[in-house]
Amino acid sequence: MVMRIGILALQGAVREHLKLVEACGHEALPIKRVDELEQIDGLILPGGESTAMRRLMDRYGFTEALRASDLPMFGTCAGLILLAENVVGLEEGHLGKLNITVERNSFGRQIDSFEAELDVEGIDEKATAIFIRAPHIVSADTGAEVLSWVDDKIVAVRSDRHLGISFHPELTDSTVFHQFFIDMVQKYAEAGFSVGT
Amino acid sequence: MQQTGTERVKRGMAEMQKGGVIMDVVNAEQAKVAEAAGAVAVMALERVPSDIRAAGGVARACDPRIVEEVVSAVSIPVMAKCRIGHITEARVLESLGVDYIDESEVLTPADEVFHLKKDDYTVPFVCGCRNIGEAARRIGEGASMLRTKGEPGTGNIVEAVRHMRMVNQEVRQISVMSDDELMTEAKNQGAPYDVLQEIKRLGKLPVVNFAAGGVATPQDAALMMELGADGVFVGSGVFKSENPEKFAKAIVEATTHYQDYELIGRLAKELGSAMKGIDINQLSLEERMQERGW
């Protein structure tokens, strides 16, 4: 079944995610308004600047709508920060979807940004991971399964319908993470919980 | 193994800024206003372009103290400008931990023949361009991001529009050129052949291209997005306006929702006056910053 995957299109690397979802053979839609959430089966929160995205999410009702939403979600970098229950230095997390604590810019400034080959639980091949001023996951608590590490830092987690990673698969040609997420969406939809039409 | 400073890491950083607004700031207080308004990055400098114009003299990279002050005030990325060809200013900014360097015609050039060899650095660079020749040469030197030159500090959008339209028109032409035409195009433009090949293959520039140089209102920002800009730099437009906080927020929202005209109308209604502008025709050739860079 073709899934409809939305990409939150307020700011950041939206086009790259659209391309990779389409490369997986599914439908990709940029989401700029809250009412458009009704047309999709899963949502990707892209990389970008989390503070800028949060401000625009508040302004246009996304924060409230997404907090209340059962949609499966996949966050990369800034998107991971948005999904976290707790963010170091902030009083409250943004969407509170993944039971994790994240720290922003925790690998350093841009000059420390890097790429690496990673082993990821549930993905057979080595994944090329591009880290840009990336956050890491300080702790993963009940319900959040750790999928990957860089040295002693957790960089990928999942729960039943949420996937969060510190890096940017959308800057590569590999569709493995998008396929991984779409499989989660499909499983959720088949279980009869789809909020799409 | 972890690799820093790769092309993907440097170009990718600019990809994350897409759809956003980068604002010029001269101190920590302005940087905080920009961050709170939803800017995706700030450009730390000593004076905004309109003040550089007014002050005259030699404009140099800003005092490292300002960079440090801004870096510690905000969590969003911090950019800073160095003079064209000034290797040491660039290396100093890199050592201060700025996230992006703008090799900028807004400052007085340090070298009238050579630009920086930007792929030697770990920090990524953004450069101005008016046409595909300038764009391709800067990419060839290792720029990871481009912006229109426009005419900085004028509050007049006409030059940014000219440059964005020109680059996009030339990208479209290159996309459909045959391989033999491409070599002659490279000769005529003074552009590296391999960069033109990459543009042809992708059907677009291989790096993001922001609008800069003259954005003064939310409508200006939205216009540049309409014309195909990946995002917007605002120099003097925010902090030379009557109400910087409101202007900053309105420009950010207009950039995201650039085709929502009702919204832009509402945003513009209560802003007060924009920065005072300058007619391009009143600037002599020597006064035009866009003529700098080669």
C-alpha cells in the first residue's frame, strides 16, 4: 500500500526528504498548514534550526496539533530535538513524543561537524551518517529503544511509532532510514490506527 | 572513522538553513532579538552595511570580541564576514569557532585578484554572486553556499532581483546545453567546466543560493523566495527599521509563507516604517559594493 508521508515544511531540508520518500515509492507531501496533517499517514520533522522551527510551529498551531496527534513521526537532527521529552537547557521539551533527553550542539560547532559510517540496529548495511551541529541523546528511558551510538553517545532511538536520529540521511542518496520509517508507518496503519483517509 | 570538513558536511550545513532568514547583528542584544524572532543564523559584524556606507574608510573583519559576545549569546549558528582574499582574517574567524564565513564584498577587498581558496578550510564559506560565472568560480574555489550580491545597505531590492533572475536564467540555459556548447559557455563565462557539468547534471546549483543585498520589508523577502531564493539574508533591514523586533518576526514569517499574501498583508500592516532606502542610480560605480569580487 502506498503511504502518504508529510514533511513539515516550515524551515530546513524539506526537498531532500521529499525526494527520498518518493525514491521509496511512496507519496511525499510538504506540510505548511495544520489542516494538511489530515491527509497523511506519517510525518517527517526535517533538519533545520530547532528554535526557528519551534517559533513557527507555535505561531501556526503545529505545536498543539502535533502534541495531540497519533501520527507516526520521524525526526532528523532538529526534528529529533522536537520529538524529545526533555531538552537540556530548556524547561520543557517541544513535542514530548520520545521518552528521551537530548542535548543540542553536543558534538561542538560547525567546524566539528563530521560524517561517519554507523552500525544501526535493524538496518543490515553500514549507514552513512552526516552530523551537522548535531544533538545527541543523553538518556533513553522506558519505551525508547537505542539503535545506534557514536563513541559513548546515543544517536538513534525508536519507540513503537516514533523514530529519532541525530544525523542527516537526507543529505545522502540512501533510502534505508526512510524505508525503515515507512515500514513503521505501514505497520501502524495496518493495525488500524491510521488517521489518514 | 569520523571525517570533518567534508563537502557534504559543509554544503549540508547551508541546506539546513533553507527557508530561513539570516540576520546581521552588531552585539549580543541584537543577536537575541534575531534568535527570538526565529532567525536560523546571525551574521556578527561591527557595522551593518548601511553604516559601513555612511562611515566610509576601510571596512575590515569585525573585532573578535563581538564574535565571542554573539557566539555566547545564542544557540543558533553564528556567521562572520572577512575581506575578499584576506587569508588571515578568515583563519582567525575559523579559530574563533564561527560556523560560517562570508567572504564578502561588503568589506573592503584585501586582494583585487584572488579570492580565498575556500576548500582548504574546515569551516564552510558563503560568497556573493551576480551571474553564473561568479557563482561557478566561487563554487570552484570551494564556497559551500551562495547568495546574490544585490546592493548592500541600500534597502533597495532591485539588484538582488536582477542577480537572482540572472543566475536562475543561466542555470536553466545550462541545463539544456549540449556538451560541446558547455565548453564554450565555460570559456565565455570564465567558469570552471566541471562546475558547469555538475549544474547541467543536477539542473540546479550544487549549493544553496540565498537572497541578499537590499531586503528591507517582508514583501521583499517573500519576493526573493518567489523568484527561487533558498532563503534570505537581511542586513540593515531589521535593525535600521522603526521596530526591529516586529520587522524581524514579520520577515521570518513572510519567508516561510511567501505565497500567503493575506498573511503577508497582515504582517506588513502594523510594522511602522522600513529603513530609509537609496536609489541605485544615485550610487556611482565606485560606491557599488557589487562591483567588488572577480
